[in-house]
Amino acid sequence: MCGMKYTFKKLPNSIREAEISFDDKEFLEYWQEVYNDELAKVNLKGFRPGTAPKELADKAVDKDHIFEHSASNAVRHALKQITEENKWEIIDQPKIEALETPSGLKVKVTLAIFPEVVLGNYKKAAKEISAEKKEVKLDESEVDKAIDWILKSRAQIIRSVQPAKKGDVVEIKYKGKHDKFVLGEGRLENGIEDKIVGHKEKEKFDDIELEAVFERKIPELNDEFVKGVGNFQTAEDLKKSVRDGLLKEKKEKEIERKRLKILEEVVKSSKIDVPQIMVEKTFENMLAGYGNFLKNVPEKEEEFKKEIKKEAEKQVMSELVLYQIVREEALEPTEEEIEIEENNVLKNMPKEQALKLDHHRVHSYCYDMVKNRKVFEYLESL
């Protein structure tokens, strides 16, 4: 263990600025070790490596390199001791600056560390929000809408020479761009779709070229139809399945709403000195997914980036809160739990796709899934 001395101060965003000093005697130990290694490597004509007289070999070694290497070793060992003593976890490459000193070695080291998280009363928030009663209802019109979508998705598309009408599929060329859509569903603005109604294919009007018209023959909802959709015997079987599925989805959304509300309340009441390096990395990852969108709306890029930055900070704070609850309540996922989650993820993928996945990423993703589930199940049980 090195006998160095150090002081440090706390800066915002979980930054620690430490000044580390070594006197001549302490630093000499590091210098001598590197110096001896360099001497052993000296290769002079007429001598085997490491056997040249010290006076000659000393002139052949690079003293600046020895100093830099010695200083690096000294700082590395010092940081190990300092981080262990203070229980710091470094989350970014330390920034090291040499300071002037009449003797020995003195450096200033700037560290970004994993933040201390002082949780708000998460148990109280979880109890109150979990106790909220909100009846989950399903309107029959929602079932009808879902059934209508199923019917339309299985419609026959037949080329038509008749004038286009709402509900037909049309292909158009408008201002040099091709498009294909269901007429009357509001795909185009400024009344353009209304202009298409009544025209036949190949007609040109108002900068529009109607390239093709297709009639949709939507099947009837009957017992014969539903047998081709899935494992159903009657139309009522399909309706019941759709009804049950929609109700389940609504219940899951209500659970998710409560969980997000719990998390927001805990984040709001917690004290977290958020490291900007964590926010920046999350921001960059989120922004990468919006590359094409930003290309299409360059005029909104700066405004959009500000919003994404806010979301990135919220996401980091949420993750830190969840991590701290895991630590305080001993909810760390086991390897067995993670493996089960991995198997569930992979079994729903084509084998070829699963083989191409980065195992480390899959493991990390499944760890987060299990961790979050365990935290919320614990909070909901209170």
C-alpha cells in the first residue's frame, strides 16, 4: 500500500476532485522499479541484454518515459486505495493533471463516481398508489373496432376500373412522389383525398396522377370466416377472445400506469447527484434511435434534442432509484432468474436471428427486466 497523502472535495454531478501527493522517498520506490525494468531491457553492442555496465546503460534509457510510467503507476495504486477507503465506484476515465511541486510528485485527479442515492419514502408511495382503485372497463365499441380491423386486414384486394370511392385502396403520384393508401382514412391533408373520389385510374388532375384503384372486398363475420382466423368454431368465440385480450391489455396498462406513478413519486422525493456522464451516454443512445426522424425535420433538431436530454435525465434517475431499492431490499436477480428470462426472450425469435444476438446485451437486457419486475412486485406486495 502506498504511503501517499491526499485531500478531496465534492463537486456537483457526483464529481470528486482529489489532490494526491508523494514525497521524494515515496515516489522513488515507483521510479526505481520502472528504472530497473528499463535498464534490464537495454541492448548495447558487445553486451547481452541487461549485462551492460550501469553507467553506459543509464545513458541509453529514456528518463522522461521512466518518470511518466512511474507517475502513472503511483497514481493508479493511489486511486485504488482512495476509492476503496471512500467506497467510490469510478464510472468514467479519470482526468489527471500534474501540479508543480519542489519535490516528489503531486497530481490533481478529477473523478466521476457512481452517485449516492438517498431514497424518498418509497414504501409509503407504493402503498398509497397501489391502493388506488380504478375500475378497468371495456366498451363493446372497442371490441367492434378490433373485429373490424381483423376483417379489413383479410379483405380481398381487386383491381377496379370503376371510379374511386372511400374504402378503396388507391395508388397515386403526387408532386413526383408515389403513395398507396386506403381512401378516406385521412392519410393526406388539404382535402386531397376528397378530390380523388369519383376519378378512375390513369386520370390526372390537380397535380395528382391516379395510377391504380383497388376495391376491397371485406369478408363477413360468420362461423366459416373465424375458422380460418384461428382456433375458433363460431363468430362469438372470436369476439370473446378479442374481448378477453383487450381487457387483459387494459389491466396490464393500468398496472404499468401505477408502476410509473410510483417510480415518479420516488424519484421526485429522492436526493440524487446525477452524474452528467451517465446522462450524456443515455442521451446519445436515445438520440441514435431518432436519426432518420431528425434528418426529415432539421428545423426542429435543437428543440427535439432538449426534450430528449430531459427524458435521458429522468431515465437515469429512475434507473438509479430502482438500483438503490434493489440494494436496500436485497432484490438482486439471480443467474437462474436471468437465464429463465433469456430463454423466454430467445424462444420467441427465429433461430437464425437468435444466434446473431450479442449474448452480453441479451444478458444485460434480461437482468434489467428481472430487476424491475422484482422491485415492482415487492412494492406492490407492501
